[in-house]
Amino acid sequence: MKKLLPTLAAALLVAATAAGCGGGSGNGSGNGGQGLSSSEQKAADTMSSYLAKNGKGSISKKDAQCIAEGWVGRSGVDKLKKSKVLTGSGQVNTASTTKITPALASNYADALLDCIDYATLQSQAVAKVNPAVDAKKMAGCFAKAMPKADEKKLLVSTMTNNPDQQLTAKNAQAIQTCQQKAQK
């Protein structure tokens, strides 16, 4: 069990900002964020505010809303409450530990990857600290080096506190290799 803030923050740091909003389907209302019920929308709005505020500038409000709606739509309010991600009143639980199951982590990863371009995020983060890197060039390299399936596995392992050392190393190697290839 772990606190929600470090869990989501770690996932955001592993992934965090860039593109538009996707959809998908899951086990919540069955619509992956499209046409949420009123209780689901309220929970998603609360979660969105939390993600945008605690994303340390790595996520826009639009992307936070997309992720929150996707996660709530896939997982459902009841499962998020049962795991203690949400309180009984539907607020983000910041006071006690959460139980992020692999299924909930998978739903979150799907929502996040539908809303954010991981390769672009990584590339922008590197280019921000190393202006000699062409972010667009690096993103193309990184997208090939770290397929979406690997991105999802990395996010799930991070959220379930079960780090996949092989994927973590692959991610670090991809960042390093692509950074070198993308020098201006």
C-alpha cells in the first residue's frame, strides 16, 4: 500500500505531458471517459484538479482532465473508492494509503497514454535541461525504442510498487541513446 500522491506523481514523471485526449473502454461506465455519469464526472473533475495541481507543471489542465475521465470511466467510482484512491465522498484520498491493483494501474496507464504522448514528454523533458537536443528528433527515436506496450508496463510497475528493472533500464537506455542521436 502506498500514498496516492507519490504513486500518481511517479507515474506522471514516468510519463507526463503533450498530446490530445483519447478514449477507450473499460470497467467503469464502460465508455472510457465519454459520457460519464454525474458521480463519475464529479470524481473525474476532483481527480483532474488533483493531477493538474500535483503534476509539478508536467501536465496541463486539459491533459489532467483527459486522464482523470479516462481512469474513472475505465475503473468506475466504486473500484476507486474500494482501493482508497477516492474517499467515500468521492474526493481524492490524500490522507491514507491506497491499494492500487494491477487492473487499476493498467486502467490509469491506458488513460494516461491515450492523453499524453510519452515519447514527446520524455524528449521535451530532456531538451529542457539540454538545449543541444532536438526534441522532435529525439521523440521519433524514442517512440521506436520504447513501444507503447513497454510504456504501459513501466507505468503499471511503477504504480503497483513492483518496479520492472529490465524496463526501467530499457527506458533509461532509450533516453540516453536517443538524446545522443538527437543532438542539434
